Amino acid sequence: MTELPPRLVLFDGVCGLCDRLVSFLVRVDRARTLRYAPLQGETAQALRERFPEIPADLASMAFIDHGRVYLRSRAVLRVLGHLGWPWRGFAIFSWLPLWLTDAGYRLVARTRYGIFGKLDACRLPNEEEKSLFLP
């Protein structure tokens, strides 16, 4: 694997909610500090060897920030912390206990396909976004 970008969001590439979240992040991350890769892709597979804590199941978003891995609710809150206001303000919820924030995350993860649907394939970035996505 080539050099790891400083901030990488790993997401379920066929989840409708995850697709919307990534589209939102691409839109509001004007500084272009985030990069993205589907959990089903070769980048995530290679990273699992380096970071075994990245789960193989698709119900867990992962965020790698300068070599440190965050999962589930902590991943979401850390990502939001890298955005501008007002999104950065949501990072304040990081002070809540992990068992509580992850319980909410798991509830959404269990119902996401039923509510937001499942895509036939991973998201394909447009020409403008190609440099933000890894396979």
C-alpha cells in the first residue's frame, strides 16, 4: 500500500446512509482534509493487516487520523471535529461515555439498510472528487 493519507474515512460502500454521509462530508470539507475508501475495497483490506482493530463487518465506520483508528461513534465524532462550524460543535458529544454513544451508533447501524436502502455498488466519485477516494 502506498502512503496512508493523514485522515481516512472507511465506510460501507453499499449503504444508503453511508453514501449520503460521504456526499455530505465531501460537500462540507472545503479544506479537503478527508479521504475516503469503502470497507469493501482493497485499501480497507490492506489496512486491516496494519490495523487489525478495523472490523471486517460493514456495520462499523472507521476513521484513521494520523495513524490512530477510531471506530463507530468515535469515528463519526472525530470526523465531525475536522469540519467547520456548526458541524465541529457535534464533537462535544465525545465526552459522553463510549457505551452510550456506541449504543446509539449500533441502533442506527442495525436499521440503516431498512431505512436508507442498500445500493447495488459502491459510490463512484465524479471527476472533481476522484482525488479524494481510494479503492
